[in-house]
Amino acid sequence: MAIKVGLISLGCDKNLVDSEYMLGILKKNGYIITNDQKEADVIIINTCGFIESAKQESIDTILEMAGLKKHGKCKLLIATGCLAQRYSDELLLEIPELDAVVGTGDFDKIDEIIQQKEPARINLTQNKSFLDYDIDNRLTVYPYIAFVKIAEGCNNCCSYCAIPQIKGAYKSRHINSIKKEVEVLVSRGIREINLVAQDTSNYGEDIYGKPSLPMLLKELEKVEGDFWIRILYAYPNNIDDELLNTIKNSSKVVKYLDIPLQHINDRILKLMNRPMDSRFIKELIEKIRVNIPDITLRTTFIVGFPTETDEEFEELLDFIQNYRFDRLGAFQYSMEEGTFAYTLKPQIPQRIKRERYDKLMLLQKSISRRKNLELKGKLLEVLAENYDPAKNIMVGRSQKDAPFVDGTVKFHCKECKAGHFYTVKIIKALEYDLFGEVVS
């Protein structure tokens, strides 16, 4: 009788990639995949260990699934991913229902762990990263979009981040491997390829001797098919003329860049161990917009970093007001053991971090609304993703919107099919979402 496995994927899209490869391994080896954890003989939680809120969500989920092991069908409970890599001993000690913890570089052995005949509490966290993917057997969770991991690990060592401790040094995949994966995904109907890594703009430096994202993009452009390529998590330092010209002249790379900046104040940037200052950041944004006037820029900031003053926070707000990012996210600083920022004093009280976060996001909400109003009457190419028959509305995204973090475009169209591109005229704009009508 086939074993039923339920897998819960938490955290970022890079984690999702690992989850999809685990699902592929499980299916290849004859397991039945179920979305109903109550029916699962084996439950896997692919955890996140990035910030405190993500760690708590992972722990809460493990504890919830531990209840199913006590009172349900579950016979084997496994934690994988970043939290498992970072706190393997503690998890096994504190949660007796856990049968195994599997780190970020060993998830390819998931079948072997399930097949263990003797009861054993397994700690498999020897390797920090894994890139030798079984491309042909990956299962994608979403029908028309996919994330493709082009590298693993990180060399930047920002003072607030534990990722280098968890995943180790930066390791790029070879171009041929990435290109083959994109070919397979596009052949299966994927219409948007999102390139991800801890730092996509540093791609290839370790194997080609210099940052080689433009070279990768030019190879991916040769893949036949009607699809988009989107660049996420591009560290500012390696965004150069070659990369910008490649984006500008490409027919498949969308005019969109996600550049996490984290702050604008020089003192805070130095404490964050970010190798750039405010002048560099401002000149970079201006350069990008001159080179690609219609580009959509997304960024991320941290509020409440240790020692951040009211004046330094106001400097950040002024910068956001003046530079008007199309898309913006923010985090409240999270204390992470083993990082330099963890030792800094004074730490900002949680109440103040929350107030700063709310103030920043309220500002961005007004900017986003004004940006969207500027799109009224404009034509956008939209990837249709799902249809709501009750409202007769198709929901999709334009090139300006990355999946799960940005807005959507909604339009009436009975004949439209999910997985196709349509030209949509925008007739109504809200803070984050747009409404339109199909032109072609």
C-alpha cells in the first residue's frame, strides 16, 4: 500500500523551490502526495528560520502537526529547511514527536529518511546547500509561474542576517543546468520564470570569474516559447551598464528590478555592513530610470534597526517620498543570534518598531495609489492566472507585478483562458490592484 505524504512549505520562494524538488523525489519513488495532513502517513514541514516571526510560524506548525502524530494517521514527522538546519539539536530535544530534522543541503535524501526501517531520531544537517537538482522530476505547485534558483548561499554577511550561517558561501549553478530547467518548465506551460537567489546580481562570480547575470539572461532568451523572465533579489553593487542594457534590449526579461536596499542613512548602512552609501544608492536609482524609463522598481527596507534614531528614520521616509518606488516592502528588525546586530545597543522597543513600520507603509500606500492612477488609460500586457466564475473576473498580473508580493490586474473576459497573455486597458486603479478591459 502506497504511503501518503503531506508537505507544508513555509517561508520564501527559494524554500518553495526546495519543496517542489522534494515533491518530485517523493512522486518519483511512488509516494502519494496529499494536501490533507489528516490523511498523511508522513508529514514534512519545510521550515523558515529567517526572522523571529517566520521561526515562530515554523515552530507553531510543527507543534500543530505533532498533534496529528499523537491523534491521527501520521507515523512520521519530519522538519526540513532553514529552521531545521539552524536549530536541529534544539528541535529534537524540545519536540519529542519529531522523527527527523533535515537541513538545507540534504533534502534530496528525503526518500531514504522515510524508508528507515528502525525507529530513529535523525539529524541530517551536514550540508548547507544543494544545487544538483533532478530537473526532469520537479513538481511545480503553481500552473503558470515558477521560481528558478540560480545560486545558493551568500557572501555579503549583512550584520542583521543569519543566512550565511545557515546556507554557507555563495554557490552558483552552471548556465547549462539553469537553461535546461527553464526549457523543461516552459515546455510544461510555465509562462513566468522568476530568477531567485540570496543575491541574483552576483550570479556566476564563483564559477565564471565575474558576475555573469547578463550572460545567463542572454542564454535564457534563446529558450523557445512565449514567457517572461523576472529578476528578484538583485544586490545593488553588481547592477551595472551591461545588466541594464540586457534588460532594456530583451524581449523576454520584464522591465522590473527587485533591489533590496534596507536603509538610506549612511551610519545605519555601515552598521548593517552594507558596502554602499546613500549617494551610491541615489545615483544607482537615477541611472536605472534614465536607462530604462518604464522600469518598475521594487525594494525592501528594515525599520527599527538597533540604534536607529527618529531623525534617521525620518531620513528614510524622506528618501521614499522623493524617490517614489513602484513597489516596496518592509520588515521590522528581528534580533538573530550569532549576528553582529544582535550585540548592538540600544535595541529599539517593539512598540516603536511597529509605529515606524506602520508609518512607512502608510506613506508607501499613498505613493502606490498615485503610481497606479497614472496607469489609467494605459495598455498593459497581463498574464491571466485564474478565473472567478461567480464574479466573471479573470485575475492576472502585469510585468509590473511579481507574484505574491505585488498587486494584480482584474478584468472581465468570458473567453479568456488562464495561462495566456492579454493586452488590457486599465480603467480603474486602487492602492495595489488594477481593473481593466481586454483590448486583444
